[in-house]
Amino acid sequence: MHLINLTVNAEEVRIEVDDRWTLLYLLREVLALTGTKQGCGKGECGACTVLLAGRPVDSCLVLAREVDGCDIRTIEGEAAGGELSALQQAFIDEGAIQCGFCTPGMIMSARALLMRNPHPTQEEVEEAICGNLCRCTGYIPIVAAILSAARKESS
């Protein structure tokens, strides 16, 4: 067991973690932040994407003990004051949610892009989400949602 300190969605957390725990396990099973989804467990689907120090990572591939001192943002940290973010609302408005399983990871990858580039092109959006698989929407409404959110957030 390792004692670690981290910040999750702007809240300080001090917790003992097992050497074998992934960040995904810590978030879902220990901290009850179940918005982050467990998909393939191999870093290939993007369902478990969270922001680690502002960068998108597959939380299934990161050991919990490695995030000591880090800032983590999950889908639960996207909404503020009970209100959906412009990005979350755009996913609804553009029909970018069908089964919803990929949505948290997609939104977190999109958030990372918009944090570093508030005015992305369609190609930049497509590149930013290339590690996130969706079997329902065909990606067109997802890209439209991210571009729509970028316009709303920058105005």
C-alpha cells in the first residue's frame, strides 16, 4: 500500500492505494466516480479517458500510485454548479449521444483539446478524438458537437 495525495475534480484526496490498482479502479471503485467507463482495459477504446495534469490519458493504463501529487479531472468535474458545460450540452444538442458509453471519454478528450486550442479545425477535432471509439454515432455528430462547443465557449 502507498499513501498518495492527489486532486480529483478540484478536491484534495489523501488515500492509501494498492500497488496493483489502476487509476480507473481508484476512481470508479474506491472514489465512486463511475462516470469514467471501463471498456477494453487495454488502452485501445478511450472509454476511461480522464485528464491528468490537463492531458488526456487512458486511466486503465495508469497505476494509481503514479498519480501522487497530480491533478485529475473526470467527467464529474466537467459540469459546474449543477449546470452542464457548453461541451456537454453540445453533445446533447447535436445528437452526439446514443448509447452514451463512449461519451465521458469523448468529452474529456475534447476538453483537453479545447483547453489547449479554443478554436480547433475539424481535422484537429478528429485527431484529438482518434483514440476514442464510438460504435453508435459514426463520429459526425460528435465532431459537430465539439466544434459547436468551441464556438460557444469562445464567444
